[in-house]
Amino acid sequence: MAESRYPAAREVAPRIQQRFAAFRTVAAATGSIVMPSAPPSDDIEAVVDAAFWASLRREENYLPRISLALLPRELAANPVTFATPLPLSPVALVKVAPAVERRGIHLGVWRDNGTLRVWGTTRVVPASCMVLEVAAAGLLVIKHHRGDGGKYVNVAVLEADRIKIISDRAMSQPDCPALITTLLGYEGPGWNSHLNVLVELAVSMRAHGRGGMMLMVPAGSNEWRESIVQPIPYSISPVYNGLADLVARSVADQGRREWQDEMEDTVRAVAGLTAVDGATLVTDRYELLAFGAKIARREGSPLVEQTAVTEPIEDSEADVVHPSRLGGTRHLSAAQFVHDQHDAVALVASQDGRFTIFGWSSCENMVHAHRVETLLL
């Protein structure tokens, strides 16, 4: 029996094709290895359709977690090639899923004698290659490699019949945090970018699933203490410099696998502290100051009453709301902290997967909340 078709696949395919045509042009201009052409809309539609129906199936009670890369095997680095290519079908994808569910392994998909087939696996893809990840049942993320070892850049998120196309309009906001531009793929390639380390911290915070908050404050300043209840239950003395030292190492060190492994371990350790009730405090040099800290309104400062809210997806409208509308105590506390400490940035992960970055907007003269969970999947 033929599989039912996923309506969103046909709707989103032409828009994704245009995006990857643009990515290929940019990658070629920088001298990067590029795809022979942008993927055709029909191929995008077929990959999205197969992945969606595969995401709803179970194999021995496990939901599949797979990543599909739309590229010819000739452009893959040291690929594992199947003697007999697999059909691009939900059943075949679910069957092979246990072998490729580890992070960084992609199933390669390309046309063989005019038919799309799964030709094998690869760990390295060109920057202009379309990658589709099955994140959960009915949840697909289309992304591309940024050309380094950092997080892939999300292009679109499909959740059942909801389509979220990532918009570049966030770049045009005068007070757009540099972290947002990094997540959009426009800033600081590689682990040697401080901003990309913050991206990895955000991803790790969201991954532990307990919810949490991280406050980034200026190094060498103690003004933040005026907005924190004293004493802090888990104050660090002397400050922990493990992450800061890794960030400060030379570019030569940062190209080594050992350094990358150490950085990943340290990021997980620091981000894991946010699972403890309260806020984790780090400086903008990545010095760890404390965790489990409680936020208090700064003496003489008014209660925060309004927060601008945006989400970097197409057709999303900006809004101004009371911070309590954004979530629970964490969100309200984070908004108050940034309202009182304009030089600080607050990252808040919710247990349901939502992720919000709070920063002070001098243009709007209020706290601005950036909803970015679609960029972190």
C-alpha cells in the first residue's frame, strides 16, 4: 500500500530550494566545497515526506532518530557505502535507524538511475548540503552545515502541519544580540568564536530537559550582586576558569580533536549546573561565578511591566507583553534582572523545550525577549 503524503512537504519544498540555492552561492564565493547544484524541489519534498512518516513509526518500541543528507557519495568524506542502496521509504529508514542514531552520522541520499536512494552514511558534508534531522515524532528540522565544527544552522522546523521558516529579519533589529546572529549562521565560524561557545551552552542547557537559567554579566564588575540574594548558596571561590581557559587557547589548539572533546565536556559540565534551582552566573569571559543564585529586584528599581517579544521565523509578529506571559518564575526573574542590569544577558530554558534570550534594548528602552527554540533544535 502506498504511503499517505505529507502535505507540508509539498508546501515547504520550493521555499527550501530557494534557500539552498542562496547558500550554495555564498559557499562558492568563500571557496568552500559546494554541492553540484541546489537540491530540486521534488527531491526535497520526497526526503521530507519519507522522514516524516518514518518519524511516526516505531522499531522494537523505539522512535527513530535519524539525519538525512541530500548529497552524492562523491562529495562525502570517507563514506560508508552500502553494496545495495536502500529505498527512500519510511520502512527502510526505520529499520536502519538504530545504526545511525549517534550524533554526527548522516544517511546519504541521492538519485541512482533516476530514483532517490539511501547510498550509505557519512560524517562530513559540504556547507551547502541540505540536512534533515528527525528530532521527535512528527518533528523535523532542516539545516545546513556552517563550515566548521559548531552547531548546524537551522533553516526550517516542521511539526505536524506547522511550518516554521527561519527568518533573517532578526538581523535587522538594532539591538539583536550577537548570539542570535550566530544561530542564524552569520557570525563567528568555529569553536574559536566566543559566541559559538555560548550557542553550545544554550543547546546543552536545553538538552538536559530540567529547565534552567544562565546569567551572563560583565567581567570585572560587581554590580550584578545588587540583583542577587545574598549569600549565594553555591558561590564559586576562586572563580572557575576552565571554560575561559579553553576559549582563550590559540587557534592551533582549537583545531585539535582533543581540544574539541575537552571543550564539549566542559560545556556540558557548566550547562548542567543550570539544572539546579536558581541561576548560574558566568562572566562574558566565561568565568563561572556561582550557580543556584536567587534573583531579587535591585533596590530602588521598579518592577518590570513590559517586555518586547520576537521569534526569528517568517510571518511572526513582534509583540509587547507583561513578562509573566512568557512563562513562570524563571522568565519573570530573568526579565527583572536584565531590566535592572542593562549590560547582562539572561538565557532561560523551559522544561517543555522553549528557550528565551533576554537582553536590554536601548532602542525600545525595554527588555527584549528573543524566542529561539526553533534555532536550537
